[in-house]
Amino acid sequence: MTATVPPKAPTFLGLPTAPRGVGHLRGDRSFPDAAREALRDGQLRANLGHATSTIRGKRGRVVAELPDWAQLREAGRALKAATMARLDDHLEELERQVTARGGVVHWARDAVEANEIVTRLVQATGTTEVVKVKSMATQEIGLNEALEAAGLDVYETDLAELIVQLGEDKPSHILVPAIHKNRAEIREIFLRTIPGVDPGLTDDPRHLAMAARQHLRERFLRARVAISGANFAVAETGTLTVVESEGNGRMCLTLPETLITVMGIEKIVPTWRDLEVFLQLLPRSSTGERMNPYTSTWAGVTPGDGPQEFHLVLLDNGRTAVLADEVGREALHCIRCSACLNVCPVYERAGGHAYGSVYPGPIGAVLSPMLTGVEDNASLPYASSLCGACYEVCPVAIDIPSILVHLRAEHVEAQEKPTAEALAFRGLAKVMSNPRLWHLTQRAAKLGRLISRGKPTLPNAMPPPISGWTRSRDLPTPPKETFVESWVREHGSGS
């Protein structure tokens, strides 16, 4: 069986250079506007605060058990960097090994091509429905919507993804898509949307899980096609890996006749030994567990065992463009553990929907703009306090704060006309480089004491364009005297 390859295109490191990412990566409004609305939702903030603090606590305990955690983290970082440096070679090896084991490899330059490939493969089987394993890549390209537009029924089988799908909602977290919902809200969704559900259903987690299991079981047993993502792919053997906590993925990966996997090209590792490192880093950083309850691996097709037709769709969708950025390419090291979301003060208060992209939180603030081009998600690099907590917990040591600053600089440089803020800082630079102007400005700044008086600044207390700054920041009260004035008073001008 031969792999399908897109038409010849310009290359970067031997890879077909795809257009910038499309699909569910571009927000329809800016982060500040969406976050302002989310901050008014007290229930949302309570749900997020409880969930993220619980996950943080679990992660902290299991990471502390490993005396070599720092070494594991450095190994993960080094492996990712080395893999990205030879990504084209590893992908070609993966293609050879998958094909040799009876699978078919398809290359998709963007979301449109990927959706067309998967839709065509599903339609070729003659079925009208598919079951899905939780997959960020398929969310990224909007696969569910594309399949539904083609007249196909799509069933999410991960519990949290099922909750989101039944509630006609969108995921708000990489690991826990329904983190913004509490048990009472989930119960209401199940009572409203699951046919034949017990009207006496309570919000007990066990009862909710049993209701979901009963709803999905029939679909598992009759499914002829399953669609999955992949946490990792091992180049030397053509092996795909999915890690999960519920077992629904195992059902999708073994029962249907046809399995289609959509995988971002950055998910590859060269060898089985490399996989060992990430299978220690990922569960501790994501669910706070020592190992995943279900780790499923498969390679191609095995006669009489599992799916008898396997397709692997290798997705670019802007990734080669990210790879070309010497600073930003580090974002491709992400293993989707979501640890950065759980420690981020901005995410905890604004929630995932405010980011307007399938990738929320700190990693989304860098990955989404890089996949689409910064100007299509220009507000996301500013959705951070740059506190550095995301870097401290990242299991592969991605320097997210530095990438955010890099993207902010790109956005500023892309402006045809300088913004009011840019003009203000240019003026400030001139003032600070001239001692006489600087001292005059310091004296004039004392007038600010009459405005601020040590109290928070009202959003509209200052005229434009200064109000754009004070809308989200307090105007600090100037000191009674400057450092120079204090020095002169204590030591004299000749000291």
C-alpha cells in the first residue's frame, strides 16, 4: 500500500511547507473582551478555581516522589529539541514503518486537506457514523463539523468531551474539556440530552459515569469506523500511542474495522527508549498520576486482531512555519499535559473559552498565534502576567514567557502605524536619555498624586489614550520626592 503525498511544494528541512493553520485556531474576538465577560461569571470562576487547585495539588505530590524529576525534565527537553532538528528524517522513517505494517499514510498541509482526507476515508467504508477518541488535533481542524456537514454522525467517547458535545459547548481545557462545568450542570445536560436516561439521576460522579457508559456502549459495539489522535508516534517501529484514563479509547482502538488517526507532525519520537521518558513525564504533569491507567499502542494492521484497515493522517496546519522560527519552535515541544493551565492565574480567572482557540492557557497563547500567524491572534500573547509559573511546571521546560515576549515584539513590528503606547514609550526613551528632561518630568509627575491619591484608578478616570492603559492597571501614586531629591537632602549635592 502506498502513502498519499500532497503536490510538490517549497520545502523547509525537507518538509512540505504548509500554509498557516486554519480551523478552530482563530478567535472571533479579542482576549480582553472575552475575558472581561468571563470574569463576571462567578460560577465559572468557582468551578475553575476548585478544579485547577485540585489538579495542582495532585501533580505536586507525585512529582515530589521522584528524586530525578529535574533530570527527566531535561531529558524530555533535549529529546524534543533533537527530534525537531531532524523532523523530516523521522517522519519519513515513520511513514516507511507504518506502510510496511499494512497502514496507509496521508500528508495533510492544512485543516481543509485533513478534513477532506478523513471524510473521504469514512465515506469509502459505507458507514454513516464514527466514534472518536479525545483528540486535540481533530478539534484544531474542526473535523467533527466537517464530518457532520457531510451527513455523518460523530460520537465523542471521552466523558468530558461527551459532556461538551451533548451540551453543544466548546472545550475549555486541554486535559479536562468540561472543567468549566460542575456536577449539577453535567446532570442537567444528561437529563436533557441522553435518550432513556433515568429521570432520578443524581449528580453523584459514579452515577453520572454509569449513565454515560450506558449511552456509549451500544455505539461502541456497532461502530465500524473510529477516529483517534495520538500522544506519540515511534518512528523506528511505526507505533502509535494513546494514553487515557477511562478505557473508552481502548474500545475505539480495538473494536471497529477501520481506524483513522490524525496526528500533528510534532508528536513523533525517534525510538522506544525515548518514549520511556515521556511516559514518565506526561501522567504526572497532566492527571497527577504515576502512570496512565490505559496506555494503548499499535502498529499498522494485525490480521484477525483489531482494526483491519489503518490510516495515519500527518497534519501540518502551520507547524512547519513554527519550525522555521528559531525562538518560537520550542512551542512544538508541547506534549499537551496542560500543567501550565493549572498554574496560570490568568487562565484560572478567565477560563479557556476566552482564548477563542482550541488551545487555551499559556501554551495556547503562544501556539495558536504561531500556527495562524501572530496578527490572526494578536491579543493572545498579551494574555499573560509573565509570572513564569508555566515554565516552572512544564515537563519539557518550554520557556513560554520568553516566547510570549518574542510574539509581542512581532506584533508591534507588524504595525504599519505606531500605536499610542508605542509612541508613548518612544517619548519616554528620549526623556530617560536626557537628564534635564528626566528631572523635569519627575517634578511634573508629582501632579499625579492629586489624581491617584493612593487609590485604584477608575477605568474611565483618564482621557484617551491613557484610559486604554488604566482600564486594566492602577495608576501608581508618585513618591513625595525622587531618589535624587532624597539623596541630595541626606548627603548634599556635592556628595
